[in-house]
Amino acid sequence: MMDHNNLRIALAHHWLVGMRGGEKVLEQLCKMFPEAPIHCLVSEPNKLNGIISEKQIVSSLLQRVPAATRYYKHLLPFHPLAIANLRVAQGTDVLISSDAALIKGITVPENTLHICYCHSPPRYLWEMGEEYRRSSLAARFALNAFSKRLKAFDYRAAQNVTQFIANSEFVADRIRNYYDCDAVVVNPPVDVDAFDSTRPRDAHYLVVSELVPYKRIDIAVKAFADHPDRRLVVIGDGSERAKLQRIAGPNVTLMGRQPFAVLKEHYETARAFIFPGIEDFGITPVEAQAAGCPVIAFRKGGAMETVRDNETGIFFDEQSSKSLSDAIRVFERSQITPDQCRHNSERYTESIFRDRMKQTINATLERHGVKTGAA
């Protein structure tokens, strides 16, 4: 167990404007380090909950820009300047950042160790620039004019990180490719105990996702439009919703965003969960398995680490409706059980996350001569 009472610790997170997967990681870090302030680009406290909403939050100069919490992504060219001017207090022993953007570039005192939990190197810079350019005129302008400078800032920031922690082997590989840095893998936490895996299964299939292009929900909608004997429920919202509604058949229901109670009900009763995109880790397939729901996933990214082929799910090899349809047929002949799914999900509990983070942080501190009082 780590005794950090003698250490001054600070936290950082890219931005705090809602509660998603990255913020769930930050919540656990807040539990581990309850006295640590959080540094971020911008914050919107009324959209935060739990322990994060009670913390001291230090925002960058960008917070002063009118409507910055809504349009912060449009202000991408100014992120490096705002982050570089966001300074961790003198005397801080350790900064632990939670980053999928550029917050790793925050200014730290000379002797402060920086441990970065990396959800992903920013995809809009390193591998999905074209998709982001198509998302808006502002994104296209920012990336066309500033991507080289933003990449350079991100790379330099990575070289100043003492230790990277990646959320998956998939992300660890990308950290090596883009930053020339090694990373320890600690999978993110999932609230496994929030789900019941013993309920009877219904006939419907399920998607839970933001409806944005790279998630490739169109593949699932097309696959079910071609097979009206199967029913698909899609929970989530985003820029693709109108397009998906146009191509959906009557057997496809787009429910939009739903409260957790509705989400839980569908996880616990769906026949299988459809996951057609490429994610760095992907919490929703783990949540599905915690609810006893098998996963049908594209064979790439974090799903390959969280889903066991032919034991808790089925993979398909091409991002096409035909390949997905073929995988559904294979699944319908399989013998995957809710118990197998639930057992697999228990590798990702919140307590396991905290224990592995403590071990990794301790090892880093001790390697750099910082006494932690660990047993």
C-alpha cells in the first residue's frame, strides 16, 4: 500500500466539461489522492459529479474566453499557449496527468516527476486528421494551418514525461510509434458491480456509442437494415444521427441519449452487443460483458484485449455490413454464456485499477529515488 502523505501531488486532465470514460479514470485518481488539485484547459463544474465536482480545479487562461467550455475544440491553435502557461505549483513532488490531448505539455517545476496516464495520443494529430477535418470548417482550418506546430508541441511534451501509463497495449504501441517512449499498461476502471448478468436475454442487439463518423455505427445500421428479422437498438447521439436515421430500417431504433437506468436495462437483456469501431480501449464492451452480454466486435484496437474470441464474443475482420452480418450468424450458432462474459469483465474492476496504479506509481517514484513509505 502506498503512503503518499509525505508527498505533494497534483493532477491534470485535458478538459472537464462532462463525465465520460476519461473522467472515470480521473475519479479514481481523486480517490487515491484526495488532496490533489486538478489542472485542466477548461472546466464546467455544473456538468461534473461525484468527487471531481468537489475538487479544487485550476483552469487555464482559455477559461476566460466567452463560451470556451462549449467551443474549446474550435480554439485548438491556442491550446499549446494556454497549457504552457498553466503551471503546477512549486514544491509539487508528483504530477499525474490523465490525457488524450495536449495537457501533458503543462509546465512543471524542475524536480517534479510527471506520470502521464495516456488514454490516447491525440488522434486528430497523429492518425485521424482527415476525419476530423471533415467534421467542421473550424477543425479543417486549425489542422491545415497548425497541425505541424501542434504535433511538435505534443512530441516535445511527451519527452518531458517521466513515465507513461497506457490504457491498453494498443495505445502503448502508439506511444512508442509517435513519442519514442515506453509505457506500462494499466487498463481503465469499469463499474462492473453496477450490472446484473443473470437476467433473461431478449432478442434485440445493442449499440451504445457517440454517433460520430469514426465509431462506424453506419456498419451496424446497414447490417440490420439488410436483415429485417433482427432488431437493433442504438443508444447515443451525435453528428451522424440524422444520417443513420435515413438509412435505418423499421427494425432499427435510435433512442438518443438515455439515463443510466435505461442503458443498464438494455445491457442486461440484449442478445449481443455490437462494436464496429476501433477504440483505444473501449469501456462499453466491458460493461456489456459485466451485464452478461456477448460482444460482436471489429478485430482491431482495444476490443482485442477485452473480448475473448469465441468465449465472450465474436470478431469480424472487415469494417463492412457484410462482414458484420457474417459474424452475427456465427454468433447465433455459438455457445457463449453470460457467466463467461461476466467472469471476463471482472479483470477491470475499480479496485484492480487502483491497485495497479499504486504499484506503477510506486515503482516510478522509487526508481527516481522518491521514498513512498510503501511496504
